[in-house]
Amino acid sequence: MITTDIAVIGAGPVGLFAIFEAGLLKMRCHLIDYLPQVGGQLSEIYPKKPIYDIPGYPSVLAQELIDNLMEQAKPFHPTFTLGERIEGLEKRGEADFVLTTNMGTVIEAKVVVIAGGLGCFEPRKPAVENLENFENGKGVNYMILDPEKYRDQKMVIAGGGDSALDWTIYLAEVCSELTLVHRSESFRGAPDSVAKVMALAESGKINLILNSNLQAVHGTDKLEKVQIVQNRTMEKTVVEADHLIPLFGLSPKLGPIEDWNLNINKSAIEVNVDDYSTNIPGIYAIGDINTYTNKLKLILCGFHEAALMSHSAYSYMNPGVKYTMKYTTVNGVSEF
């Protein structure tokens, strides 16, 4: 069992900033996210997108912002459970919460903070014949948790965004054979990544199939073949494969949060704007997942919410105690 002061559900930018704000008040954070890495949408969907509304940064790339937030949080030694989704939440006694993930991990916390952005991300699945028959360890996955799992394996990746391009570039040196399938001739990803993929195709290190869609998957106990159809000629191609990774983005959903007796309004959690607490004492919601009058879905606003939430959480955990932050300087470096 993992024990912490605050369990933060969601490791996007707002969840990461909550580590810093809670750390200033000497509270420990453990973050849980269904994605295999921190960063939420910024890292998974558009890591190279410039962001213009972060104070002190005229422009900052999404992934750079995440890296900076992790560096800022480092002194407070946060811990993480990644690649797992919170399935159950139980309140024990007056203060403690017990959370359980889909992989059986148990986290005990005094406060729960929901910072899941737009909710729990679920993969967008293509309409492919027999696809579900090969999920759950039989060859079809929708995210890559451990690249070494695919060493010397035959892989098919489908998609045209940054994730598909980046993983193609990386896994070209890992897989024995790699095929990238895209429905168009143009990609949505970064031009530099597109150029690298094209170079890999020209050198014969990967197979690149454009203007084509996945049509069906075949095999006995495990995936063996992927059938691809050309959009214009309807010509079919069959590729031998041990693994298929469709990377068509993620769809946000509240998921199990809907069953936690929170006040929900249009797929968002209603909060008290004094401290962003929910209708259940000890549970807070910050960032895009909450709603209130005049709500603005900005990272900046989420940072503000994280700060107020942290002070309220401290008071909730320590009734009647007011914490005063003390700053000291050691060799010119401020410490808390």
C-alpha cells in the first residue's frame, strides 16, 4: 500500500504544480495517471505546441513546460503511479481515503485532489474487424508502456500525429520489422519528425504505407496478421505482425469518477470557488475537470486553483492550525 498526504489524480500541468504548492506546506503528494508518462494532454497529444499565456514565458513549448514543472516539484520528492487508472475510491473514517487502481495498486491518502484535465483519457479505437479479440495482451495495444517489450518483434503502427511519428522513429531501432500505416499522404506531426520518418522509409528501415486504413486483424491465440486497404484502389495488403498499435489520439471521459457521488454538471465537477473543494469533504477538483461560474479553462487558472486548494487541504488535515511558510537562505539559495 502506498501512503501519502495528498493523492492527486492526474499528472498534467495543474497536477504537477499542485506538488509544488503542497510541498511548500510540507505535504507529500502521490500522483496517479492512466497515461504512461507525466504531462497529460501536453505530453501525449501536442508536446511541441507553443503556449503563450504562462507568466514569465512569452512562449514555451508544451513539453518544456512539463519538464520545468517536474524540475520545480523535484525538491518535494513526489511519487507516481503511471499507466494505471483509479477505479475505486472509499472514505474510511472521518479523514482517510483509500483509492484502488485497475492494476490493483492501493493508495491511502488524507486528501484526494482530482486534477484529471478533461477526465480519464481513453484511446480512440479504429473500426477494425476482430480488433477487440486481440486486446488484453494478445497483440493489440493503444499506448506503449515498455518499448523493450517490442524488441526484435514485428510491429505495425497506425496514425499520423506526433505520437505515431515519434514512436516510429524510436522503435525503428528496436523492432525487427516496423510498418507505419497512415490514411493520408500528409502528417499532422512536427516537420522534423516527418522528415525523419521519410528518411527511414527511403533507407528501408521501416515500411511506410500511405493513403491506407487498417481493415482487419487475424490470428489464432495471438495477433499474426494485419490487413490494410488502400483508400483509392481498395487494394488489400496483409502484413505479418506480432503487435499492432493504433495511435489515433485519446478521448476524454470522466470514467469511474462519475460513480463517486460528486456533484457533476455537464461532465465537470462542481466546486466551491473559495477553495475548489467538492461536495465531499477532503476531495478537491482543480483544472479543466471542474466547473463554476465564469470558469476559464486555462492552465494559468488551474495553477491558481492548485494554490488555494493546497492551503485549504492543509487546514482540512490540520484543523485549527495555521501554517506560516518560512523562507531561509543558504549560500544565496532560498529554501522552504
